[in-house]
Amino acid sequence: MMRALGLAGMLALASASLAAQGVMVAPHAVFIDHRLRSGSVLLYNPGTEPVEVSISTIFGYPTTDSAGRITLDTLLADSTVSALGWIQAFPRRLTVGPRERQTVRLLARPPAGLPDGEYWLRLVIAAQAGRVPITGVADTTAIQVGLTLEVRTIIGVNYRKGPVGTGVTLSQLSARIVGDSLITRSKLERRGNAAFIGMIRETLVDSTGAVRGQRVGDSLVTTFASPIGVYVAMQPRLASAIPHPGLPRGRYWLRYEVVAERDDLDPTVVLKAPAVRDSVQLVVP
Amino acid sequence: MKKTLLLVMCVGLTGRAAAQAGSSVSAHAVVVTVGMTISTLRDLNFGTVIKGVPTTILPTAANAGEWQVSGSANAFIVISFTLPTQLTNIQALPGSTMPIAFSGISAIWRRSTNNPVGGTVFDPAVGAVGRLGPPSNFNMYVWIGGTVTPALAAKPGIYQGNVVVSLIYQ
């Protein structure tokens, strides 16, 4: 139901932004079963002008850099899990009219003898909005400058053949308070033969066992949750805000868990895996 | 039931909900979970510039480029740019160009709030990891500015280029 409300809200918002030009891509992750060998992505243009869309594919998956920031690694030496060579998208170019929707089909032709497991690629949906409206062109001595903005939405495509399983290990958990933020870092390594798609949940408790709230936007939450996709290994750095006036002196515990649950995906495509948990102490001097 | 509801909602957008409501929904129906929308709210427009005078647009300026991203609440989105180094005069002979540059403070992203003041400043050449807002407002906004340096001998006309923003969903 939350997903339904989310979609409805998002579409209502998109409809309200009449001046905006873009395209909605749904779902934001595609899972293809080897028995079906096909998938699809819906494109919807909420704007009042046609949007030209081009479709391409790349191989890559999320990882983290030395600072813990999530990046898409597309320069991978190991491509044994790449589906780039045998999944194609159709059409490659299309125009989505105002308030119209169109479907992009994904067709897989896996090589014979493909071992069981999960194979990945990324779908790149590039949408070109209209040209920059520049006025004053009647003045032939003037110099006018404008840049057109193009958007590319890059979503994951996971192809599953045969029995697939996943899991994750958690290590090197650390947490510290910096200013009004709670900064955490951990090392996550995938197990099994499929990506771990799930959530990180963080709960801060004080020495009495009482849960301390964290701020997310304008809301106070008891648990800070963050979607995560562990394809091989990563060391994500997360930051949440401590509500004003901050934490009193004392000892606190950060409870950290990684679970194979996602509100934004169909539960049938989220592979089950045991949750992993750890905790670490923080001292506010 | 959930899948059916989602599909009907989607169909409703096209104004054909009434036509669909009485018909059965095929089992082949696409499962539409929450999608992601990236909309260009405003292009980056320097307007009229003066020969020999560099012109900078800050990402907080009213004529900075702006995108709105909507999707799954609290999701992390990797933001990266493909930036031009030269703009081309589309009214002059080929080869008439103007340099454009971006600095470490040329871009901003912000959750939920459509106001760049108070957002996170970053270098568009490096990129950033942004985050969508919480369930009550699952948006993220991105702004970009830059600096153009028209030469004293720059030819009159319209100079244009492309900025590509790539948003990668986990």
C-alpha cells in the first residue's frame, strides 16, 4: 500500500509540475527470470511537451570509494557476471508524447550452458528535454548563452538463472558523532551467487536502553533506514542528524542491522537472507 | 490485489481509467513498483553576456539549471555529470566556440526542499551521492551553475551546449 501511495503521490506531483520536462521510469529495478527471459520498463511523460528518449546498456554495479561514498563501478575487470552481451532493449530510441506512456522491452538471449546464478547490467534511459528558450535574437550583435540539460536514469537489471541465494557479512562497524550528525561506517560483503538487496537500519539507544530519535528531513524517527545493494563488497558511510539540542553527555549504543527487506520493491524479487546485526558504543564527552 | 491497484493507478494517468476499469487485468500486467522521475525544471541560461567579461551563474541563482528527482523515500542516488568545456555558436561558421568552466561550488543538491540555499554544495566534475526525502516528501533537487568566458573577439550569436546529469539508483 505504501508503494501504491508513493507512486500516486509521485505521479500527482509530476502532473502538477507542468513546466517540468522529464520522464518517469518504473520500476527502478528490473529482475528477469531465466524461464521468461524478458522484462519491461514503463516510461511515462508527465509533461506537456514530447520527450525524446534513447535507451542503452552498460555493465556496472554499486560500490564505495575510499570515503564510503557510493559509486557505480563501470571499469570492472571481472565480467563473468555481466549480461551486457546478451540482454537487449527495444526500442533504442523513442518519443514519449505528453501524458503518454510507452514500454521498453528487455529480451535476453543467454549463451548456452550459462551457469546458474545472477547476471547484471544497467539500463541507461536518456531523456532530452526541449532547447533553451533564448530571447533577444533580433539583436545581431549580442552574444546569447544557454545550456540544455539532459537527464539519464540508470537502473539495475538482474537476470536470475536457476537456484540463486544471497547473504551478507557485516564487519568493521564504527560510529561517531560529528557536529549534529551521527556518522557510521561498516564493511559489507556479499555471500551467495546473487546481489544482496536490502536495508541498513540504525537505532541509537542511551545507557538506560531508551531509544534516541534521529532526524530525517523534518521528521523524527526512532530508526534510521537506508536502502542498500551489495553486489560484491562495499563500505558505506551513512550520516543521520541528531535532533537539536544534541545528545547529553554519556554512553550510547548504536544498533546496526542489515536486513533483506525493501519497501520499494516487489517482495517476490527480494531474495531472502538472514539479517546480520552488530552494535558499537559511542561516548559523548 | 496490490499489483492490480498499482497498475490501475498507472493507467489512470493517461485518462483511460474508465475504459480499463471494467475489463480484467491480464496476468501479464507489469508490476509497477515505485519508479523514479527526473524532471528538468529549468535549463542553465546565461542570457546575454559581454565580450571579454567572464559571467558566472551560481547554483543558487534564479537562472541556474535545476532538476527534480522523485522516487523511493530515503533512497541514495549517485549523481554524476558529463560537462562541456566549450559552447558552440549555432549561428556562426563552425569553429566559433566559447569556453565554459565549472568549479567546486558549481552544483548543489538538497532533499525535499526546493531551495538551493542550505543545500549541499559539490563539484559537478566529481559528482556526489544525494538522497531522496522521507516518505512525506520523497524528492531531491539538483542545481548547477558555471562560468562562461567570452573572448573579446567572440562572434555574436547564440552559444549552446549540453549538460548531462546521470542519476544512478541502487
